[in-house]
Amino acid sequence: MNIALLGYGKMGKEIEKIAISKGHKIGLKVTSDNAEFSPAELLGIDVAIEFSRPEFAVSNIKKCFEANVPVVVGTTGWYEYLDEIETICVARNQTLLYATNFSIGVNLFFKLNTQLADLMSKYPEYSVEVEEIHHTQKLDAPSGTGISIAEQIIENHKTKESWVNNETNQEKELAIISKRIDSVPGTHSVYYRSPIDEIEIKHTAHSRSGFANGALLAAEWLAKNKDGIYGMQDVLSF
């Protein structure tokens, strides 16, 4: 594949390294120096991978649509524009895959989290809390992954109606506790606590390689599929 990297920070560089090792080509690298690239520069690109910043993501996605290039989006913090982007994607018969986290391990964690929330909804004596820890350069809090975990719990636990990014004593609120610590790629935990015991499920990333591998897997999958809107559950056949 001929890949465009829209964002060339630590994630972009990790994706580039893995892509080249698998025989792919990087046809375009968008950095802070050429952030205002034109859709014409996407000519000949098979798929774009967007890992820039929230303030650039929407514009970059629209440029991919204009150039008729499928786009994988790993940037979070732009989802207030998601309805608009999905509407444009469908109207123009374009191809979009977005996810809060591309790690295969995290997506398996998502599946487990959903099933556990359904089980625990039958046991009201257990409180539930989400914790997410990232490096200090992480721009959004809570993380997109943390929000996904919380929304899965809310959908399946039934007693929770919304999440808040702080501790809470409100029965219908789910707390997401965000911590920022140097050099932590990403750790996500869900705690169910009762007066007599505690259940914890946890995913710890040891490097960015898991995220980069998953993003490249998504790009390889997306390049072979028809127009539409997809997520990692489609790539992994959940």
C-alpha cells in the first residue's frame, strides 16, 4: 500500500517503521511544517492514517474525502464533529474507520468490559469506577479510550446514566479518574468494589507498538473494503 501519514509525531513514526518493515510505502508525511496540505497531495495514496491533533483531525478527514482516499483516524478529542463527518462520509460514498484505541489487546479488553458490566449490573452492592493513566503529553482528559470504557459500562450496567471526570458520590454517575504520569503509554482499569471484596480488570500498554500495529492492521483492512463507516470491531470481527 501507499500510505499517507497525517501526523508525524511519535505514533506516526512508529506506524512508519512497522509499515516499511511490512513492505508498504509512505507516500506522504504531514507534519507541522506542511499541516495545510491540499487534497491534491493525496493523489496515488491508497489509505491515509490520521494521528495528528484534535484541531487538525476534522479538516484532514474532509481532505481525504475530497481526494476519495479511505482514512483511518486514531486522533481523539474531535468527536463533537462526528455526526457531521459521518453525514458527509455517507453522502459522498467515502470510507472512514475511527477508533479511540487501535490496540488489539485494548479491543479485547473492551469486549470483556462489556460482558463484565452486564454481569455486575445484577449485584448493586458493587460500586464501579474507571481509571486511565497516560503520559503528560496526552492532550485530552479523559482519554478517548477511557470514555469508550465508561460508555460501554453505562450501556450495559443499567444503573449508570452518565460519566464524570472526577470522583463522585452520585449513584447514577460513573467516575473516570484521569492521571498523567511521564512515559506511561496507557493504562486503563475498571474497579468493582464492595465492602467485602474487589474485582479489577486492567490493560497496560508497554509501548506504542501495539497501537501502531493495530492502526496499520486497520489500514490494510480498510483498503480492501467498500465505502462506509467502520470501527475496530469490524476489523477484528467482533
